Amino acid sequence: MSSTATDTAHGDGHGHDAHAPSGWDDPHGHGGHGAHDAHGHAEPHWLIKYFWSTDHKIIGMQYLFTGMFMALIGGFAVYVFRMQLAFPGMSVPFYGRVTATDYNALVTTHGSVMIFWVAMPVLIAALGNYLIPLMIGCDDMVFPRLNRLSYQLFLISAIVLIYSFFVDGGAFGGAWTAYPPLSAKAEYNLTPTGAPLWLFAVALEFAAFLLGGINFVTTVMNSRAKGMKMFDVPIVVWMIIIASILFMASVGPLIAGAVMLMFDQTIGTGFFDPNKGGDPVLWQHLFWFFGHPEVYVVLLPAMGIVAEVITTFSRKKLFAYKSVLYTAVGTGGLSFFVWAHHQFIAGIDPRMANIFSVTTLLISIPVAEMVFVYIATLFGGSIRLTTPMLWALAFIAEFLLGGVTGIFLGASGADIYFHDTYFVIAHFHYTFFPIAFIASFAALTYWFPKMFGRYMNDTWGKVHFWISIISFNCIFIPLFLLGARGDHRRIYDYTHFPDLMKSGMQDLRILATLSLVVLLVTQVIFLVNFFYSMVKGKKAEQNPWKANTLEWQCPSPPPHGNFPDGLPTVHRGPYEFSHPDRQEDYWPQNAS
Amino acid sequence: MIDTYVPNGSSFAGDIDHVILVITAITGFWFFLAEAVLFYLIIKYGEQEGVRAKYVAGEDPKEKRWVAWPHYITLLFDIYIIFAAISVWQDVKQTMPQADETVRVIAQQWAWTFVHPGADGKLDTPDDIRVVDELHVVKGKTYHFELQSRDVLHSFSIPIFRLKQDIIPGRTVRGWFKPTLTGGYDIQCTEICGIGHGIMPARIIVETPEDHAAWVLALTPTQAAITPSEQPTQLGGMP
């Protein structure tokens, strides 16, 4: 990989060394690179500025807003299919009657959108792009044009996915895991155009994140501020780096699989077709070899966000920084050896389940370690329950339930019963909702003053927090119970199953659906607060939370080039809060 | 725990329920303990005027043990859960006890065909009883099943048995169960198999030996009508 990075660096015309980030020739960063070359110091046209920019902050915003828009699509999909589950056959307001075909397409869209087009772009691409150069004290990514290309590919992938709803036969409905033969043959899935388009969108999206990942890793390795040693890098940056490496190392097999599947779909090859000597289970291995590390690809950045927020608002040094780092690396490494727990009952050699059961349960150790460390960090703190802090603490509280319920599924014997039930759905939503939403809300409310130079309204932030958290739990606790009672996944009408219509079960489904509606409507509070505060919020100073990391040591919002007074020099680690030798309870990394 | 809502209907259902109970007890204890500590710390160390936070790096082994010890105990519990889970897994999935009878399950978009061996107790003989969406078995007999698919992946799931196994086109996937409870219960397809995935229910009817014999007898003549020459041997083979 290093050779790729070097080649691209030369190809891009950005010579750099360990201390000189791109655009180094102009320390103020104006017109240093990319599209800005042509404009010099003049303010570029707004279209160029916002849509053709190579500035990492603008690209971060592009990813963020695209991710937020896609979250609306994913949210609408879940609203429609949950309404169908609670009130089978009803005409859903704003949608109409839900057919079985619609139901499958909506379920598939919800899953793929929320993971690939919301969690990944918001947590890794948006925050990685926005935060990495600011937190390591440089003026931009080392490959700014690669960065722009990354977003453009991502945007195209999103457009392709949305377009697939309007083609003949509709959007793909074979679940986000796209198991062949169902996904491979139009005669089975009945979406002759939707299925290849879905696959194409996913593959494009992976290409976008590969470019982003290369950029993140190279930037952090080469462009750290003078004096910033490896152990001075903030945890969230480390987490994004580890996640990017995991992503890049795991996605190869899946892209290969996607190409084979696309050949199966379009030119009739038989990689996954048993009638032609292929094997459908091969896809599952390729998919989950990527799919499980992917869980940690999104988990680790979320963990990183929580580390930043809880240290700042408890005024505490992070407990055992190095342990967190090592466990994150350990989690990442181990995550390559757990994939077949998705396939215990898939027809793999049953002896394999024993090995994967062991590795899966062992991964609870590093993940538990991180949670313990965060709880330990609170000890002896001076905790301020601001909105971002509430979200960060809620992440720990909710993720714990997601973590422990994973044990049921990782334990092969218990998984025989729970596999493909709503218990699984509830489990991974207790991990993914904290990751994709709770941690994102923590991040957005925490970095909002930096991003836009204004505060969000704290009261409305707390109202949004409490209603969201309560309704979230009211959705998924019923789903645990339904799963334990045998509700299986991806069924659009349970009235066909007498054992699943026993007393109280439909009530639980209705409770989950109504709670979902509350959760979705509550997000309006957030959106209004977010966009209103962006223009009308109270002005924020440079370092409103009195935090240590470098992004707080430049203006809010940071100008193009980030550090107008020259790039900072780092003297200490990122979490020197309440240091006994210092009057103030914080000690910025660059303060002398 | 599970059997409060879903009856426990096979020889191994109780073992699986037991593993689930063990995991619930262990993880439940840890979950509530961790939540209690979390909330305690949040309340105890709320911001107070004039009180400064402690400076703790967490690198000293004396401090680290607060994280290390819970950690070792977690590992210990993990090992216990692994042994419990694997022992059940081996009974259900890795061993095949001697069968009294074998049934064949053929899944397709979007129906089940169950091939019962009929009066002679053997599959692939003319008296086989093929029934759509209804599987008839006898309480207390050990069954082997052969799963086949005509098109895409399906999954054969009987919640009261705590049994689930994916069906892969191009292969015959085998397994076993021994019903312990009479009555009619749901069979589910638990792998998404296309637009009709939600309307692929079937029923398993677990009968006493007498009822089952009557059912077999009732269905045999129609079979026999197709192949009359086989009829005497079959009837002779009846218990």
C-alpha cells in the first residue's frame, strides 16, 4: 500500500515529507492545490467552492449532508415496512398499500442505505475528512483531488441506488446481504435491472471509500504537526485509521465477489450457480469476510468519538490511552476471524462453527475492555451533562446491551434458535443505532460549534435526546421479545403463521412501530435545530468546550488552510485535562 | 425461559433453552452491574463548584486492575459459555443418532413439499406420501431429514424444536430431530427467498403412533391406486 501512496503522491504533484503537508509552499493554504490553483486568492464561484472543492472540510460536509439525506430515505423505508408489520394490509399514509415486492425492496434498501450510505459516509468519510487534518494540525489531506474524486464516486453511487427504484421491476429485494442464487438470477428475484444496479452502486461506493481510506492513512502517517508523536494522536483519529485499514484489507474479497455476482446476473456465468458447478455458499464467505470487519469499521470511529466527548466533558484524561489503542488494533485483527458466525446454520461444515464460536466470544474481550475503560474514565471526573455528553454516555449504556446480546448469537448452540429471528435484528440495532446515530449525534453536537462557528440550542438538543433514546428502546426491546418468541426475519405479514399471532405478539409489533414513528418524527427537532443554528445560532468562540485537541486551536469555522497563524507545534498528548501543574483544567496540545 | 412462550417440543430443545438461560444469567449479571457502575459514576462525579477532576492516567497497574479484573472474569465466563454452547451444538448438528425414519423436505419458491416414507418406512418407494406444506411425524421417533431446494436458498425452521437449517440448491443437507410433544405447529422458511418469502408457511403435525398410522393408511390407497402391484407388500409392512 505504501508504494501506491507514494506513486499517487508523485502523480498528484504533491511532493511532501514527514513535516510538510500538501500545500506547504503556502503556509496559509490559499490556492495551494487542486481547483484553487486557477483562482489564486480570489473567492471562487460558490458552485466551485461547494461542489468542486478539494478542501477537506467542504468534502466532509458534502459527505455529511449526503449521508443525512440518505438517512431520510432509509428512515422512510423503515417507516413504510414497519407500518405494514403493525397493520398488515393497510394503506400506509404517504405511501399506499405495501405489496410483498415493495416490502422486500424496502427492507433491502433500509439495510443497505443505513450501513453503506449513512453509517460509512457520516462516521468515516464526513468525520474523517473534517477532523483528521484539523486534529493532526495540517492544512488539508495529502491527496486532495483523490478526496474530491472519492466524494464524486460516492455521490454517483447514491444516485444509482436511488435510480434503481424507478427501473422496470423496481429496486432489488434480496436483502442487503444479497445471497445468491436469489440475487444472481432475475427469474428468482424478479428485479432484472434493480439487482445489477444495486450491486453496481455498492461496488462504486466501495471504490469511493478505498480512495478515502488511502488518503486518511497517508495523511496521518505523513502530515502530523511538528512534535505530534504516534501516542499524541487523538483516539478518534486512530480509530478512523484502524477502521480504514480494516476496510481496505477486507473489501477486496467482496469486490471480487461482487464482480462474479454481476457476471452471474448479466452474462450468465455460474460462479454461484450449483447447476453450473458454482457454489452459493462461496458468496456468503466473501460477503461476511468483509461484512464482519465492516461492523468494526463503523464501530471504532464511533468509539473514538465517545472517547473525545467523555474526556472533554468529564475533564479527565482518557484512562489507559495505550490500552484503548492496542485493544482497538486487537479487535480489528480478531474481526477477520469471526465471519462464519453469520453462517453457523448455513450449511457450512458444522465443525467450523466451533472455531468461529470461540473467536466470536473472544472478541467480546477487547470490546468489553474499551467499554470498561470509558466507564473508568468517568471515575473522579467533573462531569458536565451537555447534549454531546448525554449522547456519548447513552452510547455506552445502549451499546452494552447490543454487546451482551451478541453472546447469544456467537454461542453456536443458542444461535440455532435465534438465527434469522428478530432477536438478531434487535441485537444489531442495539449496536448499529448507537454507532450510526447516537455516536453521530454526539459528534455533530460536539463539533457543531467548530463546523459552523455557532452553537446548537442545548434545550432542544436535550429534548431531542430524551425522546430519541426512549423511543429507540421502545422499538427494539419488543423486538428482542418477538425474536425470542420465534418471529423470523423479512416476513411481510405474520398473519399466515398461527404460532406467531398468539396473544400479545401483534401488540408488541404495534408498540415497536408506534415507537418508530415517534423516533422518526423526533428527528425533525434535530434537523430544525441543526439548520436553524447554522445560520441563527449563538456565535461560538474558538474553543467553546475548553478541549485540548488541535481542531479547537483554530478559528470556528476554520478557514481554508485551517491554521491562519501557521501550523501548530505539539507538546503533549490530547487528554491532559485537570493536570495538577496547571491552573486551568485543560492544556491544549500546542500550548507551550 | 423460552418455553414460557414457545413450547419445548424436541429432545434437544431443552438443552438449547438451558444454554440460553445460562447466557442470560451471565450476561444479565454483567450488563446490570456495568450499567449500575456507569450510572453511579455519572451521578457521583457530576460537576461541583470548586471540585477539580482527578488526574488519572490509568497506566499504573494499580489503576489498571480496575479494568483488568472484570476483564479476566469476563474471559472465564466466555470460556464457560463456549463449552456449554459447543456441547449442545455437537449434539444437535455434529452427531446423527440412529434414525427410525427419514423424511425428505423439498423447498421451492414458495412452497414446501414433504416426502414421507409411507408404510414401508423407506423413501423412494412407490408408497411415499408427498404432501405440500404439511409434515407429519410421530412423537418419540427419531427422524433424519434430507433438505433439498429446487431454486434458491431457503431455511428449514421449526421453532418448537429449536431447529433451523439452511437449504442449499444442488446439495442435500442432512440433520435430525426427535419430537416430544404432539400437536400442530409452525414450520418457517427463515432465509429470504424472493417475493413470496412471507407466504411460505407450513405446519408440522406431531402425532401419536396410532394417529399417524391412521393418517398413513388414509393416504396410502391413493398412492396404491397408481401402483397397484406394490400394494400387498406395503400393507404387509405395516406395524
